[in-house]
Amino acid sequence: MLEHFFQCPHCWEEISMLLDTSVTSQTYVEDCEVCCNPIEIKPQFDKNELQEFMAISLEQ
């Protein structure tokens, strides 16, 4: 697992999430720990190292 810090696309607060480095390409939805709005998370890994990370706002 890797702790990754990024800015919420809704409230712009810095938050962190634990990412599973064993799965090369992932897409899932998590709620922001500050504003509770949904964020689509898209990390990509190569040899357990983070290569790309996207956090996309999901409008309600």
C-alpha cells in the first residue's frame, strides 16, 4: 500500500488515500474525507511504483 497526497477537486483541501500498488491500472470512487463529495480515482503503477494519478470530480 502507498499513501498518496493530493488536492480534492471539489474543496481543494489536501487529502490522502492509501493506494494498492499490486494492481497496475485501477479506477474507483472514494469520498473526500473533508467535504464528502465523490472523487473518481485513477492510479496507474509500473513495478509497484506510481506512474500516473488522476482525481476527477464527480458532480452530484
